Amino acid sequence: MAKIAAVLLGVILALVLLSSIFSDTSSDTAFAREMFVRLGIVAALYAAFGVAFGLFIPRLAWRWGLWLNVPAFLLLSLFTLSYVSSIAAGDVVFGRVQDWAEALLLFGFFAGAVVAACLGAYAGARVRHHFSSE
């Protein structure tokens, strides 16, 4: 039951992840700074929910981060298929710096969410074990 709750919460977090990736920025000069701020916010959300799951059910520890990211993994696979089909159609040429930057940014958002959730869940489980052993 808790794994289902983690996946359902992951759907909400995946929507936050999507909105932070695809929301428009005000100018090109603020793009990088704004995207790093968004990445930090998304990573903090995933880490906070990872800590919560790790504290309440420490048996799974860092694996809660994976359960929280199931919807994000599905989105990443859809985006990867979309990129591959765009490359096959000739719409994306990876010789341009912008295409590389977009691909790395997309990967960075998903990787940041996975790492933050797993570390947060591991930290929550460690804190729970530390205080329960005293």
C-alpha cells in the first residue's frame, strides 16, 4: 500500500517536474540561472518526500527514491522515444549546441530527481534507525 502511495505521489512530483522543464523563461540571459533554481526546487521536493518515506518506513531505505520516480522514469522513456523519432525524422541535429543543451538539461532534471529522492530516503531511514536504536 505504501508503494502505491509513493507512486501516486510520484505522479504529482512528475507533473511538477514537467512544469518546471517546460515553463517559459522571460529572457535568454536568465535561462540558465532560472533552470538551476527550478532544478533545485524539484530536487528539494523529491528529497523531502524521500525523507518522509524513509522516516516512516525505513525498511526500504533508498529504494523509496526509486518508487517515487516510477512516473518520472516513464516520462523519461517517452521523451527518449520522442527524441529518437525526432532524430530519425531529421528534426533534431545534434551538431547544434542548443539541442545538446536541451538534452542535457532534460537528463539533468530527471537524474537530479532520482538522486535527491534516493539520498533523502536513505537519510530518513538512517535518522529513524539512529533514533530508534537509542
